[in-house]
Amino acid sequence: MKIFLDTASLREIEELRGFIDGVTTNPTLVAKEGRPFLELVEEICRLVEGPVSAEVTALDTAGMLAQARQLARLADNLVVKIPATWEGLAAVRELSGQGIPTNVTLVFSPTQALLAAKAGASYVSPFVGRIDDRAGDGMELVAEILEIYRNYGFDTQVIVASVRHIRHVVEAALLGAHIATMPYQVAKKLLDHPLTDLGLERFLADWKGVPPAHRPW
Ligand code: E4P
């Protein structure tokens, strides 16, 4: 499973750059950075080798297409993020015909994901955390989307989004999701374990028991 960082922070991307396969942004994350949007996205695209999703803000198809073309000109690894609306999927269909990759976002139901794949979306992003927040089961949605895509051989990739904790990442991987995108704080926890820290501390303390003449360093 690929690991994407869900952020618009260059500092966070820079720190985890060697470990991540791509980046997703959204208007909320971009707003936090206080930078001109296109300039920021272009810099992110230069920093990351994999796909970088940047979202349109128009609500009508023509407006989305105009913004999508502006975004797509920024870099080869740019993926246009488009909301799961009728207008959005019309734009996805058009962009997919032109070979511009798209990520259909704000996906909360299997039928939205089915229509996104039929429109030619490269990626869909089910928001598991926001579903769980309302006492739903975000991972059940991911499982259903994956099964539907398998049933019909869609090659749209599933990005498990709105990830809140590392259990979401584990469950996404167990289900065979293609990608999980997560905030910096969750990504950092993928490797952290108190028993690793404790074990290392103990090994280093015991190493001091090896006589200096026996130690190569
Ligand atoms: C995905 O592409 C979105 O940017 C993101 O995962 C939303 O997460 P949130 O629910 O934590 O805002």
C-alpha cells in the first residue's frame, strides 16, 4: 500500500519525503499555509516524486475544467481533485478523456465511488474519519468500494482519506486499499513504538558492559 501525506506544509513533506509516495492537499490545508495557491502547489510538486492532488474550488463543470487546466499545467505529477457531484463527474469525464489524472474527493457512499470510476477517475477518496466521527463505519465503505471495483475490473485507485489514527492505516492495508493518505502526526506514529525505544535504550546500556578493548567502536 502506498503512503501519501495529507498536507500542504513544505516542512512536513520535506521531513518525510523519502518515506512517502505522494501528497494530497485540500483547500483547508492550503489555507493554513498562507501562501499563493498555485505557487505553493508547484513547489510541492517539485518536492515530491509521486502524485500530488490539488483541489478545484469552482462548483460548475466549466469553472472546474478551467481551474483543472491551470493546475495541470503546473507539473506532470499534478492530480486534479474534484468533488463527487454531478458537475464534478462531468469534469472528470472530460479530463480523463484528455489524459489529465483526477482524484474524486468527498466520497461517502459506494455509489459515488462507482460513478466516479465510470467517469474515468484515476483515484477516489473515501473519507473514513468523517464517517467514523458520525458513528458510521468508514472502513466498511472502503471494503465495499474495493469489492465493487474488483467485480468490474475498474482500475481507479482507492485512497483511504480522512485518516485519524494508525489503526485506520492498518485496516486500509488489510483490505488491500491502494493508498492511505494521512496527516503528518499519524504518519510519524507509523514507526514509533515505546518498546522499540525501551529496547534500544537497554541494548545500548548493556553494550557498555562489553570491555572497551573488545568493542570495535
Ligand atoms: C483527503 O484527500 C482529504 O484532504 C483529507 O483526508 C480530509 O481529512 P479530514 O477529514 O481530516 O479533514
